[in-house]
Amino acid sequence: MGKVEAGIPEDDPRNPATIADNVGDNVGDVAGMGADLYESYCGSILSTAALGATLPLLASTPHADLSGVVNLMNAPMILAGLGIVFSIIGIFLVRCKEGASMKSLLNALHIGTTFSSICIVGAMVALAAMGVITWGIFGAAIVGLAAGIIIGYSTEYYTSDEYKPTKGIAEQSQMGPATTIIDGLAVGMFSAGIPIITIAVAIVAAFAMSGGFSDIGMGLYGIGFAAVGMLSTLGITLATDAYGPIADNAGGNAEMSHLDPQVRERTDALDMLGNTTAATGKGFAIGSAALTAMALLAAEIQEVDIWMTRFSSGSSAESFKALFKNFDWAGYGAAKANGTLINFFATQFNITVMNPLFLAGLFLGAMLAFVFCGMTMKAVGRAAGSMVNEVRRQFKEIPGILEEKARPDYARCVAISTQGAQREMIVPAIIAIVAPVLVGVVFGVPGLMGLLAGGLTTGFALACLLNNAGGAWDNAKKHIEKGNFGGKRLTDGTKNPAHAAAVIGDTVGDPCKDTSGPSLNILIKLMSMVAVVFTPLIVRLSPVIQNLLGFN
């Protein structure tokens, strides 16, 4: 509304939505992303510790003695605690010179993150040498740490205006909004490649290094520990993520206070860096969510075991066993005794792509990622539409706003965004909670596992696309505002069509990178947690429903 229709600068105090924009940066990229990454952080630590505690029950592990189990439980918490200390030290090492370029600013942040990562490696060497973790688990943690670094550098490449992808979007803006959006989407799609390959390699490598091909329980523990390794430097990663909106709001304060234009130029440079670091933080969030979800899938198998045991040994044990017509109850006890429980369940429940129930769950999980994104984007669109109408109303009905003779009603715009966010999230949240329960009850354990796997794989790819495309669109706009391709205005003082097209691309990118993309992390983890919590209901009711439907 301000930049395109009214022709006033971004964050201009005459725009009634300026305060809402600044508030939104805080709640989205600081509070929201902080909560998301904190959830991944705690989820990876606790799920890995829980796996360590139950390893003797899941697999023929060499850590069956009590001291070994205690080490497996404590190791992720020890590593995370050390990571906090090293992150704090790394933050104090970040320095840059006056007039630094974007690349120099990025390198300044890299000094802090690199130092923290090196210290983490040293700490893990000490833990392995003391016997707290095995050298295989050490290797899995290194894999997770390296995966996080690779995802970070990949995100930088696709979202920073120092590199070709974002510069290419800015160049395409000279031909209009359509080509700006097309090129941004293409950049987002390309950007999903490296993170997905990295996570795929990390899963296999962490599984293999921790001995998973001979002991599946230890392999799953290694994948969980890789997630802890990736998030061990979360302290400084989250600080760099929050840095973006802080710089953005500093620019807003400079504009609203009518400070020297040089101040705004500096804050814009820092804001560009913030867009890249925010995208990197989102990359960490979705990457760690993928690894954590693997540990939660193992936790789901544990829950199935717990409730199968309880229901098959109670007063109604015979009637319960009768529901599972093809289940090998004698082999179940033997599998628990010899540590092959996970493989046994995979066989008994037919968790393979050849099982139509598993395949149906896989498709439903993939579909949910898209429907969830669509709902959140629609929600942003409706709230933004209300905001636009409110700004137009104030420009029309409050005389003197554009001449700075009257004060806009900022609070009304803040209220619109707040109420819209709370109201519009009810249905997506309900879907994320209900879907695993409904699919689990109808399609059973294989359908539920398929749903979680489909949501994980599709959600991961889609989140990478949305997060990075949004960051690239935003920085392409700022690349033009730095004076490239005509800048904000042409030399004769007229509006620059390339800048207007880039603003439209940035507007499209905002719900992608600030709403739909990050929300997929929540969807992936929330569905896994709901599945674990409602496992007793699924185990008890699914065979009854399936018998009624003729699935068994």
C-alpha cells in the first residue's frame, strides 16, 4: 500500500500499517521461530534420550548394562549443555568493520558459528574418549553438525544478493511481476535440492556409523544424536535468526524518526543480511525436524509395543488378540527377547510400499503438507486484505495523513493482524491434530506410519522451497533498492517499474517465508507427537474398524 499505491517509503510513519509490520517481524522471526527451534531442540534431546533408555528393549545393543544406558540417556543433554556455553562464547567473537559488504558481514557471523562448531567437535572427542559415547555415535553427531553447516551455506547461496540466484530475480523484475515470481519459484525449487540430498546422506551415514545395519536400535539412536549435533549450536544460530528482525525494526525506527538517510542505508544492509540469516535459521529448523521425526517414528514403534503388551495381557486379552488375525503372538515374545522388535513390527504390520494402507497414508501425508500450506496462505491473504482495506480507509477518511498533519490509527492495524492470526490458525491446527488420529484408526499402524513419512518428506521439500524463495524475493527487492537496475526511482524521478515488480515479488514471498514455510516444521513434529500420544486409541480401535471395513 505504501510503496506501490501511495508512493511513500517503507516504514514511513504516515502508513497506518507500519507499526503492525514491525510488530509482525518480532512475533514471526523472533518469538515464532524461537518457539519452533526450541521445540526441535527439546524434541531431539528428549526423543534421543528416550531411545537411549529403551535400547536394550529394542535391539541387541552392547549397552545393555545400567551404566551404558545412563550414558546413552545423558549424552544428548550433556552435548546440548556444552553447545549453549560454546554458542555464548561464539556470539562475542562476531565483529565487523565500518562499511562492510554483505559478504564481509556474512563472514563475520561465520566466525562465531565456526568457532562454536569446532568447540562442539572437541567436546564430542572428549566424550568419546571418556566412554560416554561410542566413536560411532561421535561420527553420527559430526554428520548432523556438518549437515547443518551445509544447509546453512546452501541457504546463503540461494537467498543472499551476493550470488547469482537472487541477482537473477532482480534482473527478471525488469520484465514485470510475472517473471519476478516465476524466477523466484524456480530459485526456491532449485534450493530444495542440496538440503534434501544433505539430509538423505546424513540419515544413512548416521545410521551406518552408529552400527544401524547390524543393530537397528543403535542406528535410530545415531540418527537422533545427529539431530542433537545439528542443533548443538542453536544458541548462536537462533541469535543470527533474531538478528534479522532486529535490524529490520532498526530501519523502521530510523525511517519513522527521520534520521539521516545514511542510517537507513546501513540498517538496510543489515536487514538484507538478516533475511539470509533468517532463511538459514528456517533451514536448520526444517532439517532438524526431519532428523527428529525419525527418532519420533521410532518412539511410535515403542508406543505400539507398550500398548500391544498391555492390551494382550489384561482381562480382555483373548478378545483383543482375536482382532489381529494374522499377528504372530508367539513370535512377538521371541522378538522382544532377542532384540528384533522393530523389524518384527515392520513385517507383522506390513509397513511397506506394497501395502495399500501404507501407500494411502503416504499420499495423505503428502497431501496434508500442501493443504496446510494452502490454508495458511489463504489466512495471510484474508488478513492482509483486511489490512489493505483499513489502510485505504484511513488514507481516505483521515485527512492530512500523507501531509503528516494527522496521526494514523496504528493500533487498528495491529489488532487486525493479531485477531486474524489467532482466528485463522484454528482450523489448520485442528487438521494437524485430527488427521493422525483419523488415519491411524481407519488405516491402522501402517497407514499412520505412511502418513508421518509422507508429511515428513513432502513437508521438508516444500518448506525449503517456500523459505528460500521468500528470502530471495525479499533480497532481490533490496538489491534493486541499493541502486541496481534503476533503484527505487529512475533518474528523472519517475517510479521504477522494476522496483514495483520486485515489491510485488516480496509481497508474494512474505507468506511463503514467514508463514507457510516455517509452519511445516510444526506440522511434521505435531503430527508425530499426536501419533505417539494417541497410540493406545489407534492400537485398540484400528483392528475393530478394519474388520468392519473388511481390511483384515
